[in-house]
Amino acid sequence: MQSEYAKAGVDYVQMEPFKQHMVRAGRKTLKFPEKRGVFITEEATGAHGAVFEYRGNQSHIWCQTQEDLGNKNWIAEWMRQFSGDKHKTYYDAIAIDTAMMTVNDCLAQGALPVVFTDQIEASNSAWYSDENRARDLAAGFLKICEEVGMAMPAGESASVTYIVNPKPPVEMVATLSGCTTGIIAPKENLITGKKLVPGDRIVAVTSSGIHSNGISLAIKKAMELPEKFLTKLPNGKTLGEEILIPTRSYVALVEALLAEKVDIHALLPGTGDGVGKIAFDKRPYNYRIHSWVPVHPLMQFMRELGVALKDCLKTFNWGAGYYIFLPPQEVQRVLTIGKKAGYELKEVGMVEEGDRRVFFEPENITLGGPGEG
């Protein structure tokens, strides 16, 4: 017999199998951060928190970042309902996106990820009862934790019927967010961006796709199409499949650069505000972009749907998921180290004195400046 609480929208009987999937995945991650000298206290793991310690011999400090995935998994839910494949959930990729939103931000301080905690808030308890979704989400978190070297010793799953309500035609959805703790060891590896100066060069690192930014615009444009997310792109993939390619991790790249003691002046994830975010520093610098990386088919398709190029540059990563700012003499070394680590990098511009504008010379467009973010 269903409890009164369950009738009100919170049914722990439906939620418990999901929680067990996550707990089992989390237990398999506990040794991953030991390569960085961080050890999880296994007897204290659970829903109430994560207990861990550093046992290395280097000076160290910690960095913690919190981020929310946003709207991307709404598309996964739409694809599940309308693609005709009820078994494919896309939530293994969504787990990677959720983790990378916070991990890639953590890296910008020179912090390597060691502990990740997730938070999930569903529109109703029935969302948790889907075995395929639960399995895929747990598997995705396990995969990315192993790849980047972090543990997932705790998390939170809630049913918030009165707060989370998806837009139709999606019937059920959950918000996903996470917190990453990273270690900076030795503490001299801290990157603050204060070393950024005119004359520095900008190296762009390619993205795997749209990542998790600009999703609201992508949803709006897709829902205006006759086939919506099932629209075929020139590369043969559907629009939904292309959007749901998971976010690239830049951990191996930053770890390699730190190991080689590269003189990094600033690191910047290519997230909100798109290419315009290059002017992240509050000082009056300009950023002259003289060349660019390949642009993904999805982003090119947005142009075909009528999105102005300037709007594309201010919304999407436009093919660049991370930026490295450094002195001219370090550029070639970074390109070599990055390629060896498995990334595609390109020197795309330089920092100048100015008024916080980005001159995107490949398309003769100016971004930023006073009054424009």
C-alpha cells in the first residue's frame, strides 16, 4: 500500500533502486584519486558527505567548483520519447556532461579533480524507477570518474514535484548538478589569471561538439523544425544525436602542462558567452583572433536555421572548448605537449592593450566591449 508521502510525490520505493545503482558505481571510484595522493575514508562514505585526506609530501591547496548541467538532458528525454528506441537513454553521456561542467571549471585554477559529488532533483519519483536510465547514468559517472581520476563517494537524489516541471512534450525530467573538489599540488601550480599581459598568445583546444552551452537556443531552433531533433544533418546524424555528444574532458591536457611546468598565464573553459568569453579578464585588454579551429556541423547548421553569426559566436563554443593564455615562447611547447596528450590545439590569437573587445578577424566581427558583456 502506497504511503501518504508517496501519494504526495515522494516514493522511496521507486527511488531506492536508482540510489543503489549510484552507490555501487560510487564504490568502484574510491581508489581513483590515490594517484594524486588523495585517499577516501571508505568507512565514512555515504549520502551524508565525503571524507578524504591528502597523504602526499607536496605543499597543496584545494579548489571547489559547483555547476549545473542546464537543459541538455531535456533533449535526452525528448529523444527517448520520440526516436523510437526506448532502450537508448543517452544518460551515460549526460553523466559525463554533468561532471565536466564542474571539472573543466576546476581545472582553470590548476586544480586536478579528486572528489565529485552529484545532485539530482527529479520532477517525480517515477523518473528514478526507469532501470535503463539509472544504469546508464551510473555507468557514465563511473566512466568519467575513472578517466579523470576522481572519486564519487556521496551524492543526493530528490523528488521535487512542486519545483521541477518539464516543458511539454517531455513528460518527466531531472535537474543535474555537481561539485568537484580539486587539488593544487604543489600549491605553486595555482593559476589565477593575474599573469595575463598584452603580448600573450591564445591557444584554442577543440571541443567535441556543443558541450553543454547554448542548449536553450538549440532546443528553440530544433522545435521549430518539422522533424525536430530527428532532423538529419549532412553528416548523417540526427540533430539530437549531434547535440548529445558528451563534453570533452581537458584534465589530461592540463595535467600534462602542469607536469611539464609550462608557464601558463590563464586557463579558460569555452562555456557561457561563447567566443565572447575570451575577454574574461576585467582589465582593459583586447583579444585579436587571427585564425580559428574547425567548426562542428551542428553549429554550422544553426547558421542555416537563421541564427546570425554574431549570435552564434556569443552563444556556442564554435569549435573551441578550452583556451590557454601564455607567453609567445611557450606556444610551440604547448602545441607539442597537447598533441601528445591526444588533443587538437591551434594558436589563434593574441592579447593587446584595449577596452575588452574580441576582434574575430576570420569573420570580421567584433565582440564585447563596454555595454556588451
